[in-house]
Amino acid sequence: MRLLRSWRPPTLLLTCLMVGFLRLAVGAQTVDVSAHGRRLELGTGDSKVTVLYLKGTAYEMGYAHGKLCADEVRYMARKVSPLMMFGLKKTPKEVDAIWSGYTRHLRPEYLEEVKGLAEGAGVAVEEVQRMLSIPDISEWHCTFFAATGKATKGEDLIQIRALDYETRVGIQKYPAIIISKPEHGIPFMNVGWLGQIGMVTGMNAAGIAMSEIGDDWDLNTDSFDGRPLNFVMRDTVQYAKNIVEAVGLVKDGTRTTSLLYCLSSASESQVRALKTSHAKCLVYSPDNLPFPTKPGLVYMSMGFDSAWNTKVGNYLNGIYGSIDVPAAQGLMKTLHTGSLHAVVFRPASGDAWVANATDKVKAYDQPYNHVNLKSALAESFFAN
């Protein structure tokens, strides 16, 4: 795209750059990055995480994301993604074919955000698409629980997402907490990495939180002709206002492979665990969870048939009635789950505690950074 600019004095140009007034003409569209994105840092040293604020149309949010984080997006798309494809024994051509299966089921706005991210970062859209295909192809094994009512201290709602995955390819290098106010749907927090517009861990302003675990329980029906897990989660967190809508957004849309999900709704004090595949979606409440539990508590770990369910269940039932944020963090540290990132949500208040791995230290052994979704959305950036 050719960009024509009139000459201006260097001091004026420098001033414009310093205030972040970056614009690019895209056809008839002009994106003012300072109006649609803001980049902040939270924490210090090895525990530092980027906090990214985004608002506007899908393309505007994607473009601002890409422009503000161009180096990091290029690193993820051109270094991490090829290494992960190699580890998964997938060629770029094979991953492109998988993405093609996804596109028939994705909201058009997500494809616009992908385009904006690629153009903002200055990478090919195919590179971004491959990067966004990795979570669904790899199906990471993890741990989750959601507890509410009598299960918790003060009858609060607490949910964790412990993501277990190896760090040798460097995915942990650029962790991010992305807070978005999209043109459509509900404002939300996406906990992951720069360049990821799909979601593997999230919470919205309506008090819906969501976690995920990879599995292979219905392997015979697996198909990439559906919505990948990171966009099932994005759909749910961006559009669900209550537990019925959240479950429906998972259950009623086309899915891909065998996965487990955890959902909670703070406004209703409801928690659910879902066992899904391309063909099936089974929904569990504390009343019918097929593991030892008590009222207000659901959990799963490392797969539906994993021995880890006994390990996690024993821990949670042992602290039943006193589950709170420190106890949730203690579970992950004690059981060594949450190697890549470890997250605790308190959806009613909008609070989240996020720990990320380094090259040498697992996330569950790292300090947690705290962020509040409601406070962030009250900032002047999101006012208009």
C-alpha cells in the first residue's frame, strides 16, 4: 500500500510520534492507533507482562495490536510458530489447509481482526493464521476448577486456569493481558501472549470466566472442520452474559476435537465443566460431576480419564469451605500444574492474578501480577 505524506518540520513529526498519533491509510479506512490501542507494562523483572488495551472495530483492534507490538508478533509468527509446527509434524501447507476448515465457521469479524493484526505488524496474513491454528492442533493438557458458594471462603466465586506446556520453543517470551472493548459483544480480558487474538484463558465484564484442557476422549470423531478451541473460547467470553448463554455458545456451534472446558458465571454463582468433541457436548454441574465433589465445585485435570482428577479432587475437597485466591495459587504450586501460565479469576469483582513462565522457572513458581478488568475499563481510554 502506497502512503503519500506531505513534508513537515522534523520537530512536528517527532511530536506526533511521541504522542502515538500513528495513522495508516487502508483503502478508504484510516486507523489512528492511539485511539484504538494502548500498551502498558505490569510487574518487574522476569515477572513483567504487557497489558494491552484495545477498542473499536475488529480491524481497528487488530491493526492497533499489530502496530503496537510488531516486533513481538513477528517473533511469535516467524520463530515460535514454525518451531511448534515442526514439533507437531505439520507443514505450513498442512496448517493452511486446517485454517481453511476453520474459516467456514468463524465470525467474519475475527477474520477482519486477523487481517488487521497482520497488516499492523507487517507480516503475511498466512503467518498470523498459522500462529492462531497452533492451540487447536496441539491441545495442551492443563488443570481447571471453579468453586462458589459454600465451597469458598466468603462464598465468593474462584476459578483457575493452569496451562501446562513445555517452554523450549519460547512461547512464554511475550506474555500479555489483553483487555478489549469490541464494537460488538461484551468487554473482556484475554490472558495469553502478544499476537494471540484467539483465547485460551479469559473473563468478561459480565462475570463469565472460561478455562480449557486438551483431551482425546472422542478421537474417532475429531475434525478440523469447525471452530478451533481458541475461537470457541473467544466467542463464549465475548458474547455470553450468563451460564445458559455460555454453555450454549460452546454446545450449539460446530467444534473440532476432544476438549474439556470450565465455565463460571458470577452473577448467578454457577459453575460448569464441559466434555466436548466434534460430535458431542456433555455438561456437568456439581450435582453430576463424575468425580468426588461437593456443592459448588467442579474440576478436571490433564484429561477426563486422568489420575490427576483424583489428585486435584483430593486437594480441593480437603480445603472445601476455605477456597480463596491464595489457596488456588497454592494448589497450582503444590501440585505443579500451570507450567506455562497460572491464572486465578475472581469474576464477580473482575480481579485476575496471572503468573507466567520464564525460560527456567515454571509459572506456578513465579510471582503473580494482579489486574482488575472493571478498573481497566473505567480508564479514560475506554470512555468513548
